[in-house]
Amino acid sequence: MLNRRIFVQTAVVAGIAAAASLAAPQGAWAANEKLRIGFVGVTSGPAAAWGISNVRSMQTRAAWINETGGVKIGDKTYDVEIVTFDDQKDPKRAIAGMEKMAQERIHYVVGPNVDDGAAAVRPVAEQNNIIYFPYAFPKSLYVKPASNAVLGMVANYQSGPAIYKYLQDKKGVKKVAFVCANESDPLSQRESGVAAAKALGLTVVSDNITYQVDTTDFTPVLTPVVRTQPDLLVLSGAAPANTPQLIRAARELGYKGLISAETAQDAAVIKEGAGDLANGFISVGGASTPEIATDAMREFVARYTKMFGEYNDESNTKVYALEYIFETLKANPKAIDNVEEFKKTMETLAAENIFMKGGAKLKYVGMTSFGQKRQVSVPMVVNEYRNGKFETLFIAEVD
């Protein structure tokens, strides 16, 4: 049922894009050249919500820009075209997707959404002069000699310690348990989560329980974890489709403590799969809250919702990748087809952040984590799920 629903959603995305193209007045955009931006990532299967949020954010922003005349870079104005490729969370398909972008001479790509895919495409990106914005956490992608990947969100090793510290101080958390899928991404995230918890002086009572990604009954998985009586259960690297099942199983086993994840989640999926049993669940959210959102962010949400009939809070973060690409190209038009010029400009970029109040700037960060500026600066928003929606728990930032 999930795969069918996601297939329909993906088809709807493609259909809307095609309909929008056909509906445009003939010749209305003829004066502008095209700026093609790629997407390679997962839009089907248990992790589909991550990639669908990316694609919809990109298509919403592109349609908005095109409707208002295009994006001006140097002495030219461009209409934006989004070229997408579903890698199905398969590293081999991710490579094929990035090769497609190279063949079509696309220099700037958003994605992939998982660690294996992001690592797999690195040689293709570097050999073909492609800058890509993964939503994946391995530091090897962002530290020298790597230089073509830009982390598009806050990493788990940045958000995890912040969440654990907050819960330690505010909720008296002392004992932590971890559970994750038996895949490289979640296993890596669990490893860094365990290290962060121990560094804070927390007692890790369980860190060796895993499950297969196609698991449907999580009761046997979580039974030994719940028996350790943790104050906090961390779902390391949990895919959006698995998260509500894990929450439901834990609660039905009688677990009363806190549950958290460092991966972004979909409130609609959680509501459908866990309902009120998920109240109090904590996860990293989109990079905006009502308190810091500008009129432009509110318009983005409204346009997105109109295009797709629903909104995913994670798109508050996903909207930023395109904006960083555009603003870097505006600052140095020579980067339109020269990624080395793009890299130079990353060092000094300080553009207006139209989505956030308070004079925030679009700038590249990551010196503390990676030793070079290979991460976008977005607010670290941590949410608590309550009655079908996410509410802001706290906001922080990454250097």
C-alpha cells in the first residue's frame, strides 16, 4: 500500500510539472535561457518522503521564480527547469542518475538523500564537474580532499548532542537506548549517537539491536530494548515509513519514556501510522518556525500546498538548496558552467535569507565539523509531535 501511494504521489508530481509546462502561454518564457538543476534521490519506498519533499520544494520554488520573470544571473535571465531521477535508495541507480546529469551537462544537483547513494556518486560528480547537495552525513564527503559535496541540512552528529543535552537538562534523561535498521546509514548514525550520549555522561543501556528494513512487526525487535528501561529511546536513521511502526510497537509494549530521532520525519505519515501514541515524539524538523518565518516562507508554503494538496514540514529545510545555488551563481556569474568558480564564491557568500526573519544570511558553514565550508547554514529546528502536527521544541544553529 505504501509503495502504491508513493508511486501515485510521484506520478502526481510529474503530472503537475507537465501540466504547468503545457499551461504556460506560448512564448511567455521564450526570451529566457534555461537553467537546469538536477535532483538525484529516493522518491519511492520507505524513505520516499525525504526525496518527495526535495522534488516538491524544488518544483514549487522553480515555478514561483519562472512565474515572476526568472532568475537574473549576470546579464542574463534564466527560467529554471528541474530534472529529476528516482534512485530508489539504490547506490547503483544513484550513480546512473548522476551519470544522466553529467550527460545532460547539468552542473548543480540536489541529493542524494542517503549515505550510500551520496558516497557512491562522488566519483561521477568529481569527474564531471558537478556540485551536489546531499542530505547524507558521512564526513568523508565534506572534508578534504572531497570538495564537490555540500551538506544540505543539519547532520545527526550536530543535532543529536543538542537533543540529548536538552533532554538531559529539561527532562532529566539519564539512560538512553538505541535501535536502528541493519543498513550502513542508520548504523553509522547510531555509532555517532552513542558516542555523543556517552560524551554527555549519559548511560547507554542498549546499542546493539537492529532490524531489517522490510520488518513489519517491531515487537520482537523492541522487546529487549524496552526491558532495559531507558529514559530515551533513539530511533537512529529511522525512515519515515518505519518510524510510526517503531513508536507504536514501543508504546504497546508499555514503554513510557521519551522517543527521538535525528532524521526528519513526516507528520502525516506518523499520524496515519501511530496516531496519539506518537505524542511527545521528538525529531529534527524543517528549518523554520512561525516565529522566524518571513512572508516569503509563508508564500512558499502556500504555493507548495496549492500545487500538491499537502505540506511536509521538512520542506522548510529542503527549500534552501535551490536558493543557495541561485545566490552563489548571482554572486559569481562565471560559476554558471564552472564549478571551481562556484567553490571560490562559497568562501565569501553572504546573501539575504528571504525565508528567515532577523537579518539572517545565506552563507556556507561547516568549518568546525569538516574543516572547510561545505554545509548550508539553516536553523537547527527540533520538533515535538503533538496531535497530528509538529510543534517547535527549540532552535539552535551550526557553525
